[in-house]
Amino acid sequence: MNILAAAQDPTLQTFENDVWWITLIKLFAVFVVLLLLTLFTIVYERKVVARMAVRPGPNQVGPKGWLQSLTDGVKLPFKEEIIPKTADKVVYFIAPVISATCAFTAFAVIPFGPVVSIFGHHTALQLTDVPVSVLVLLACSSMSVYGVVLAGWASGSTYPLLGGLRSSAQMISYEVAMGLSIVAVFMTAGTMSTSQIVKAQAGNGSTSFDILGWNPTAPSWYAVLLLPSFVIYCIAAVGETNRAPFDLPEAESELVGGFHTEYSSFKFALFFLAEYINMITVSAFATTLFLGGWRAPAPITTFWEGANSGWWPLLWWFGKILILLFGFIWLRATLPRMRYDQFMRFGWKGLIPASLIWILFLAGVRVTQDKIDGGQRYLVYIVAAVIVLGIALLWPASKKERVYSIEEQLAARPPGSFPVPPMDLQVPPSPRARRAVAERQPATVGAAGDDDGAPDAEKEV
């Protein structure tokens, strides 16, 4: 790391010396940046998805359609607002405000760049920082679920309530996986301050322990050093933001529009704004924790010493954000929506155990680094990795449930009950087809049931 960049690294004391009007300027700048990024991301998503689907996309409003989201944002507040008679008016109004407020608040501790000069005052390109900034981010993301749940409950309708319950279960499960993936960053950087985590990835020797012979004085992104944590975080972030293929709370084919079905006008715009700001927030969080924050990639810093000084880091920060946002859009255009039980099983039985095993491995590395030296340490690491892989491969598979045929499912339901779709989503045979099968196999008519689907007790004997 060059000396110029080291002199401009912010510390916790940097934010204590800010004058009040500098803080107001940065607060206003963060608000404007989030609004502009939201408008850009909406058009960005529509254009990328249209290109992948070989469609024109927005191309009428503004230069090549880039003002389409601005016109939509101006139109929404002026549309007619419809409030259901059965809605709880107070909670109905507060719910979208909670979602939007939590989305904006989370950005207060995200670092944009190093210490710069604004009107002669030296300040960091970050609104504020505290020793537990990462916990502030997790708290804001956890509080946002209240807006979704309250919106579903206060609407006084069935489908929004189901969407709110889905979202609460989804956010809780994937919040656990996201928190566990960040634990590895704490263990490596030795701090929870976002500005200091970015500094630790610059290679200043501030990391708390050596991993597999890694030199803490060499710059390295945690996305490479802690690859399993980065992958788990990215998956959990998609589930946390209710984005495809994990957009189960807003499943149009099942819940009409999800928790915001009964919302319109400005309140719907707040939910729409919160969703896209959450996408930007988790992307900025991933950039801070795993991609070196506002620092330029290594190939650029090798031939340009001033890449991490002044206002240039804003360019690298925005570039990383746009790449991660493209990942969100790519997933939406590529993968189909998962089934809800599969989605929850993947979170509780896949991501969380994988995170715990990875943290256990890192803890073992930290314990053994001072007690075992030389080649013996690497031998211990290899043996531990082999044991973990062996347990994962030889772990007994859960007992598979018996898959019942359509005829067995129809025969098992009580007489006169309402026909429920089978769990495997197969289309049941028509009565004519069942009658033809019964005529060809008269001995098994009782097992399959009569034409009305009710079991025949006499023929079963």
C-alpha cells in the first residue's frame, strides 16, 4: 500500500472531528446517491433483462429510454390511492415507512472512499463509523422485516398476510446464514468497523491471524481469502432481498402481488424504493466486507500509486456495486422461482451447516497457528479438510419419504372432500382415463377408487 493512501485511511477519530455542516452535506449526498442509484438500477434491470430476452426494453422516454424510471417515480405519488375498508389505517401507513427508513439508515456506515478535502475540511467519504458498524447493518436489515409483516397483516386481506408470513420466515432463516458468513470476516480482520475492515484488506498487517501461510502485509480481498463465506453471503443476500429466484413473498402465480397487493400510489412507491435500496445496500455491504471496499483492484494499483487517493475511489466503489447489481439481474433473467419448502430447506439444512463448518475450520486455524509451526501446521490443515469433506460425503442421507401415485392420493382422501392438488404438482388423470384403467385391471379398482375418487372398502377386501 502506498504512503499517500495510508495517510488518507479514515479512523474512528476522523468522524469525531467532523463539523456539523459537513455531516449534513454527507447526509444529503447519501440520500441523493441512493435515489439516483435506485432510478438507474430500475432502468438498468429492465434493459439487461430485455437484452437477455431479445426485447427492445424501455426506449421512448429520454435518451434511449434512460428517463423511464424517473417518469414512473413522478407518476406513482399522483395516482389514486385505494385503502381497503378492513385495513388497520395506522399500521397500514407505518409499514412502508419502516421499510424505507431501514433501507436508508443501513447506508450510514458504508464507506465510499478515503479522507478527502471538502471546503478546506478533511473528512472521510462515509457518514459515520462505530466499532460495531457491521452489527448496525445487520440490525437495519433485520428491522426491515417488520415493515413487510405489518404490511401483510394491516391490509386485512388473505394473500398479503400469507406473503408477510412467508417473508418473515424467509428473512429470519437467511439472516442467520448471512450473519454466520460475516463472522469469518470478523475473525480475519479483528474488527467490526467497516472502515477498518476495508483497511485490513489493503494489506497493512492488521489482521489477527495468518491463514494457510497468507502474508497479512500483502493486499488481498476477503472474497478470495474467505471464498466460502463470500458465496454463502451472496446466496443469503438474494434471499434476504426477496429477489428471484427467491421472491416467494411476491409470487405472482400464488399470492397475486404478495405483501403489497393492497398498496397503491406513494405507499407502493416506498416499498418499491425499499426493495431496490436493499439491493444496493447488500451489494455495498459485500463490497465493503469482501471486495476491498473503495480500493482499486490490484492490477490498477501496480502501475498507478494515486488510484486509492482523492476522489478516484468513488469510481472503483461504483464499479463494484454495478457488477454485483448485474448479478442480481442475471439471476432474475436466468433461474426459475424455487418452491417454498425447497427454499427453506436449502437455508436451514444447506447454508447454515456449511457456515458453521467453515467457521469451525477457521477457529481451528487460529488456535493451531501459534502452537504448531512449519510443515506440521499445513499437515493439520490438510487432515482437517479431509475429515470435513469425508463427513460431508459420508453423512447418512435423510430417509426419503414414499412417493404416492395420483391414484393412491385420490383414494386416501375422505369421501366428499375437496380435491387437493398433489404435492408433486402432477396433473391427476381424468375420470375417463381412470375408468379405462379400471376396466383393463378390474382387480385393482378398489385400490384406485371409483370414479368419484372415494375408496371402495368392499373391493379393497
